Amino acid sequence: MLIAKEHDTHVEAVDLHNHYVGFKILLPLDVALATVVESGISKCNELGEFVLQHYYATNQNIPNPDEVETIIKVVRGEIPPPPELWDAEPPSEN
């Protein structure tokens, strides 16, 4: 939550699962979502590289657990993105 505080961001909910975490956050309009999320990922990975650099964010709906599992498989390159969940190409490995 330290990262959220640093960026004047409010964490409304945390949804813990076996191999992913979902957050519902409110952030100021002058703060980029990527700044908050990527700072959090970097902070976690100081303890060891265990958090993927990729993330999925939406402001339309909260994906259910089956949709999240599909998104994770897409990000890992295990399946192609289904059109109903992803309008763009999956992130590339740069």
C-alpha cells in the first residue's frame, strides 16, 4: 500500500488468489496507471523476481476468475487472445 500512498492512490479492494492478485483502485487523473502498477511490481520484485511484468487493467468491468485465468494464459503466450477479452495484441516480450 506504500506505493499507492506515494501516488495519492486509494486501494478500494484487494482480491487474493493462488497465483494472482486483483486490485480495485482509484487514482488521480494526473497519475498514470502504469506508474502505480509498475512501481508496485518493481517493489515486489526487490524480494525476488516472482511477479510478472505484465498486467491487465480495465475500467469497464471486473473480470471473473475464469476470464482472469484466460488473460494470464494470453499474457504467458499459451493461447491467442480471444476477441471478446482483448481488443489489441498481447504484450510483446521486449
